[in-house]
Amino acid sequence: MEIKQIPSSIFGLVGERLDYSFSRAYFGEKFDQLGLDDHHYKNFEMSREFLLSRFRESVTYNEQTRTTNGKNEILRGLNVTIPYKEDMLQVVDGISEEAKAIGAINTVTIENNIWTGHNTDCYGFGKSLEPFLPIKKNALILGTGGASKAVAYTLEALQIPFLFVSRNPQDEFTIDYKSVNKEVLEMVSLIINTTPLGVVPEVHLRPDIPYEHLNETHILYDLVYNPALTLFMKLGQQQGAQVINGYEMLKHQAEKAWELWNK
């Protein structure tokens, strides 16, 4: 009589460059703490072309699919990071109302091979921002990628006025970096870096803003978390600004993703 093998539950992170990733270590530790020996977390590092054309087919496990170590696997959930939070919209079967409103996905739930996109970045950002509330002035969002959309969604919910800053402004809600001058900085208190500038190993990079005009009334929030103190944050600290990195946001969004995977 053949004993049916219970498949391992596979989760993973989709991105382009994942050597610096937070998620695999975080969820690996979580699985150990919960005694979930049948849960495993993988990094899926790939090109945009592969993501859009072959990724889903390559990772669709079922009970007839065996890994090299002879164990069955079922893919149950994914996290999505830079630069694929918008591209993943083309891969999933459906999206949550929140992800639809934001226009970006950072979490995918998978059930019966139905892929549903969610956005837990907005929850994570909102929770991590709580110690700094209320924000007394306006905000600047540096960057216009998928992460910036979740930040904007949260600021709008908190009724904090904001402008995007981009190298290539496309609308009246976006200014270029050259326009961020002393007068603009006097009108804002919160500046959020949603770009990957400054992440390991390129720690010498930072958004191009006039740091000399910052002061103790400013809060610099960097979604980058590795290194813990980015050049963007260091330059703000030197002017007396409060600084925070993206680690707390990551923890909160990860816990929200875990909750979605286990509904």
C-alpha cells in the first residue's frame, strides 16, 4: 500500500536582484519558530521577460511534480519586490480592491492555481508611520514606482497632502528633482524615498535633493533597509532631521502577507 506524501508548502520572493532580501530570512525564522518543517521559502530572481512569459508555468507545482530531493511541493504564496510590483499585475488572475486602487502588487495568494494579487505595503507603511503622526505639513514622495503608489495610497488615507518627485515628471502631481529647493522643503515635513538608491552594495548613492536645507522639523523615511542607515538618512541626520528606514514597514507588510496566505 502506497502512503500518500503530504506536499511541502512553498512560498517565495519574486524580484530582479535578491541577494539583499529580507523576506527569506524572515519567513525562514518564522517557520522554525512555529515548527512548520513542511514550509519553505525561496527566492525567485529573474528578468522581466521571464516573469511575463514563463515564470508562472515554471513554478506551478502540483502533487505529481517532484523536486530533486524526492519531495512534493505546492506553491502557496509569493512576495513581490522591486522592480516587478506593477509587472505582476499581468501575471495574476485577479487583484484585491486595495491592489486595484494602488495599481501595484507585493503579495500573491495561490489557491487551486488561482493567483490573486494583494498590496500589503500600504498596511506596512501606515503601521510604521504611526509613531510620527500627526504629520504637520505636506509630504514628498521620491520616486514613482510600485512602492510609491502604496505610499501615496496611505498618505491619502491619512489626509496628508503630497507631491511625487521624479526625474521625468508626467503630470501636475509630480515635480522634478531640480524643483526641490529651499522653498519647497520649507513647505514639507515628511520626505519618503521609495527608490532603490542607496541599497547595498551601492551605499554611496542617494536621492538628489538639497540636504543643506533640511532641519529638525523634517522626517526622512527611507524604504531601503539595507544598510540600516542609508546615505539619505545620514545626510538628514546631520541637519537635525528625524530618520527611519524601511525595516518596520517590511515586518508589518510581511505579517499581513502571512495572514492572507493562511486565510
